[in-house]
Amino acid sequence: MESAQNKKVGSTGSAQNKKVGSMEVEMPGVVPVSPTVAACPAAVALVSVWALITPFFLFLFYGVWALLTSALSMFFPQKDAEASALDIGIVCCAVLQAAAAVLAVQLPCHRVWVSYAFAYLALALTIVGQCMFIDPGDAIFISAVGDLMCFLALLLVGDK
């Protein structure tokens, strides 16, 4: 009789410890996730800063450019449609690049590869945006060196 009563108390005691909303519930086939969030790797932070510098200067340039063109539009003819489409593409690429860079650093994730994936996306969008915005010449060399350094940082530090 005591063993049946101990069984009953033992089963209710374990049921009370395992609440449905707590982390103590054992579910078959589900891998438990720790509540701690991984810190942002240094390479991801470097790439995100590099990817945020370009949109900042781009929006600064387009802000000044928009003010000047709106003020001087009565003296100069309007641009052709191809140049306007390129400007829209540059701005859209810069917005996506900034969003990917912010997500790479600020997204609270338990898996570090997600931060690296967003960092690679931000770097790819940075390269595309710089190729659309910068004319071939001296400035493209500086941006290409920066892009290459960030890519190597992701490759070399990402393996450790």
C-alpha cells in the first residue's frame, strides 16, 4: 500500500516540477536551446561597420545632391531615365546593405552562423552598391581593398 502511495506522490511531484511553460519539460526529438545568446564575433562587427559607412556617406551625398538639384532645377534640364533608375537602385541597395549590417550585429541568435550569413550578405551588397556608385578610378581601389580585407576577416576569423 505504501509503494502505491509513494508512486502516486512521486508521479505528482514530478508533474509539478515539469510545468508546460518551463524549460524543464522533456519533449522527445527536441534539442534544448540554452537561454544564453552568443556574443557578436569581431569579424562580423568589422564587416558591419564597413557596410554601414558606405550607406551613411551615400545618403549624405544624395541628401546634398537632392537639395542642390531641387534648388537649381529651373536652370538645368532633367536627367534621363537610365540615370534615375541607377540612382534608385543605388539607394535601394544601400538600404538593404544597412539592414543586413544591423541584423548581423543586433540579431539575438543562438547560432553564430546566422550572424556570419548576414555579414556576408551585407558585404556582398556593399560590393554591389560600390560598383554602381563609384566610377572606375582611384576611389574604387580604396573600396576594393576594404572589401577584400573584410572578406578575409570573415574567412579567417570565421573558422575559429
